[in-house]
Amino acid sequence: MEPMKLFFEGGIAIRVVITGAGGQLGTDCVPEARRRGWEPIGADIDDFDLTDRAATLAFLENAKPDCVLHCAAYTAVDKAEDEPETARAVNEGGTAAIAEYCAARDIWLCYVSTDYVFDGSGSAPREVDAPTAPQNVYGATKLAGEQAIRAACKKYLIVRTSWVFGNHGSNFVKTMLRLGKTHTSLTVVEDQVGAPTYTPHLARLLCDMLARPVQGVYHAANLGETSWAGFARQIFGLAGLPCKVVPVPSSQYPQKAVRPKNSRLSPRALQQTGYAPLPPLNIALTEMLEKEGELR
């Protein structure tokens, strides 16, 4: 499909609805869109409930966006095992309603998905067309959201990402910084490997993609794979914390939802389409710690 510019003549701002605007990623997407001179319309649970199709469609009808950036999701991975109907209502049903709206008005929809749509086997980075086989409810419902979009829309961008961290909300980096100041050593899982993704970098890419959309599925994560234990070592090293990381297998931390051992995502599709891959992980982590005032 040919790229299509969304910039209108006469300096009219792009109206973009950003769902999940109060979440970790959406909080960075709103100012990124505004920085470009766009008109972001941030939406969160107080604005409409994704499990309510009528309310979702009514909000979009009132907002009249030129495109939608769908960051909102049911992301409580373990809780989803106990609440599969709610997770599906949000991640599939809510996404299907948004896709229906965008398809009816022939506007672009950008959907943020996850590495959890894969089974986590092997050690090679997953390409966008690799077979999907989610191992938990969260992954299955996010995949169902992808399928709902592909069934309804011609103008869609599906962007899978992994191990998200940023300056807003709770995440692994903030947890490690907090614990690293009060512990001399920490046990951290070593046998799950992936690519952490810094939300300001991802927000910039998502807006770049909406500015020059090319239909398809993409993978986006900061360059540089690591394990959770390796990531913790990087955090402590950059923050100057003397906390020792003791690597352990994930079997020592049983969780209700199965986590993929291999969360590596290949950026090949991004590069082939001309979108710039995200910066290396060390740059992303340094930027975050500097903003947090934690950089040594």
C-alpha cells in the first residue's frame, strides 16, 4: 500500500484520539502528538469504558478524529487468568468497536500489541509473520484484538512491543531503583530474554508511523536484547547502585500466567518500510535515569 500523508493543507491540525492516555505509554503519546502541532484528544477509563461498545462509539463520534492511536488495554497479565471475560471484553471487544468506527470513516488506526502473542520458544527474534501461539489470556486477547482490526480495517498499523518502561507509572526500572537502594543483592530471572522498550521513543515512532502510514504489522523495541537479570545489572550500573544481581530461573518465581522465555522482536519490517528503528537500549535507559535524577 502506498504511504499516505495525514498532514492537511492550510495548517489544519490532525485530530488524533489517543486511548489509554493516562497509562504508561499514552502519557508520552499525548505530548509527542502536541509537539508536532497535532490536536491530541486523550481518552482514558473516565472518558469511556472499552467494554461498553455504545459508549466507545459515542466518544469517537463526538471527537471526530482524523486517526486513532489505540494504546489502552487490559494489561494485568496474571489477573487476566482470573478475569478472562473482562480481558477479552477490553482487548478484543473494545478494539473491535474502535476498528468498526475507523473502517466506517476510512481513517487510520494504530494499535499497540505485544510480544505475548507468541509462545516464547526458541532464541531467534520473531518476525512479524511468525506463527502466533499465545500462552496466556492476556496474549490471546491482544491477538484477538489484532484479528478484529485486520478483519474490519484497510487502514491499520499494528505495532507489537515488549518490556515497556518509562518515566510515568510503575515498571521494572523503577522497581529495581527502589529495591536497589535498600538491598545488597536481589534475585532476578535470567531465562527470559527480550528487548525493553522506552515509552518516549515508542511514542515518537508511533506518531511517525501515523504521519506516514503504511498498512501492516510491525515490531518495535529498543535495540539490544537482554534478560531481566541483565537489565537489572544495567540499571544498577548506570545508577551507581552496589546491589548485586543473583540470576535465577523463572521456575523460582511461579506466576499464574505463563511468561514467554523468548520475547525478542525483529525490527526488519520497520526497516524495510523505511521507519527508523528505536535507539539502542543503553541510550534509552540513560535517558530515563537522567530524567529521574538517578544517573550516576
